Amino acid sequence: MRYIVTGADGKLAGRVAEIMLKNVSGDQLTFTCYDMNRLPADKLKRWQDAGVRVVEADYNDKESLVKAFADGDRLFLISGLDVGKRVQQHKNAIDAAIENGVQHITYTSFVGATDPAYEHVFVTPDHTATEEYLESTGIQYAALRNNLYLETFMTMRAMLAFMSDGRWVTTAGEGKATLVHKDDCAAAAAAALLGKGGDRKVFNIVGSQAISVRELCEIIAKRSGVDLEYVPATQEEYYSYLEKLNIPHDMSGDFSKSPAPFSANDVVDNDQAVGDGLFNVESNDIEFLTGNKPKTAMDIAANFDYIWRDNITNWRQMK
């Protein structure tokens, strides 16, 4: 059995890769990277010394994917980052997998992917189209519908507040969401890749605690000793706030001065959806796949104290 993990040079898929290496021998693994230069040399050597096949592959280049997926049986397909362009990218990867005889695809989707109530959320349509395409091909698959990440709020959103004289601006209002820790997402993904989900096609990968952005703001304020002000805002006010921080309106904008890798459209939409209650989804699927309950905000809060201690001002500085 050969397992393929795509995007292993990224943070989520990189965690999946490490879990897989603990569960199967390296000679059963292929890790693909969008850019091999992003991999620390010591990590690459450790993987290769363990027998892992590590190759570069680009979702925009189908031929690179066909070569990368050779002899694969089960594939972990991490969703791309280019919102609006990902449908074709994912199709390239799925087609390349099928051409290589891959039997099963584990795909990182998004909560509400096939629910019309979510179709207006900025990132949803790409996942909807990808799940529909997976279904149309007849290949076996598992769609892991991840909720928003706890880390995003406890690192990047907190960072923006510290950079804005302590003003935590958001359209989330008092809404709550079962935000999820990336470590739990990675553990669930590795379990599904190993076949622990059986024949199920859909898993809601969400946290066990419904928490508001205001509560997260209060947790960070207490830990940092900074009197953060929680500022509920309209969409127009939030866009203006993000623009002043040099965050582009959409993914086609200039990110050279942006402290974060996401667009304003993404941030405003996601926070608004939190306010509307769309991400307050209950599920025990992480525990079903891994045997462990998802971590809460308080469980992981200490991991991110470095954001304020080290005065982090750009996502590239984050651990």
C-alpha cells in the first residue's frame, strides 16, 4: 500500500505527513511539495533517510501530478490556496490520481460544502464543486469538512489587534463557532487516509467547544495583559480596518505589504458567518476517527503566547 500526502511543505499537510510516518514505513509513503525550497533541509533529509519518496508537484501542472502520484493507492488531497482557481487545480489532482489507479482520496473540504445556506461564504463554492466532481468520478473518497481553525484567531487575528492599538475588529458579533485545532484536523486526516473512516464519505471536522470571537479576545487579553477592545463592526467598517493593515480586498491583490496571507473578502465573510451561527456545527467525527476529543481554546492558548511576547507582525514569523 502506498499513501500519498500532497502539500507536505505546508503546515496542515506537513502535520499529516509526520503522523503517517509514525504509522507506516517510509517506503510506503510519497510526500509532494509545491515548492521543495520551503522544506527545511533537515526535514527533507529525515524523510528521505526514512525511505519516503519526496517530489515536487504543482496543482496547475497536471503532468507533474501524474508523475508524483505514480504507484499510489490512497491519496490525501489538501485543498489549494487560490480561491476561485482551486476547482481546476483540484480536478487536475483528482484526474491524475485516477489515471494512476489511486483507489481512495481523502480531501480537505469545508463545513457546509453541499448546503445552499453556505453558498454565499467566500471559500465555499470551490469545495462544493470539488466534492461534486469527486462524486461524479465514482472514485472512493472522504470529504473532511473542516471548520475554521482556532489558530487563525489566536495568532493572526490577535496579531492584527495588537497592531491596531488593541482594537480587535470583527463582523463576528456575539456568534459562536466550534472552531478546530489544526493538530486535530491532521490527526483526523491521517486516520481517514489510513482507512479508519470505512466507507463514509463525509466527516464534519469541528471542535468540541462553541466559542465566540469575543471570548477568544478575552482569553488573549488575559494572557497578554493587554487591554484588548472587542469591536463589533459592519462589513464596510471591517473592510476599511483591513485595508489600513494593507490586507488586499481579494486574492488577486498586492500582498507584498500584507501581514497576513488571506484576503479581506475571506476574513469578512468568515467572521460574518460566525456571527450568523453557520460555523456552530456539532459533530463527534474527530473522536470517531482518532479516539480523542478535540482540543479547546484553553487547551492550546499557551502555544501562542509568543505572538505578543515576540511582537509578531507578519504571518511568516509564526511557528
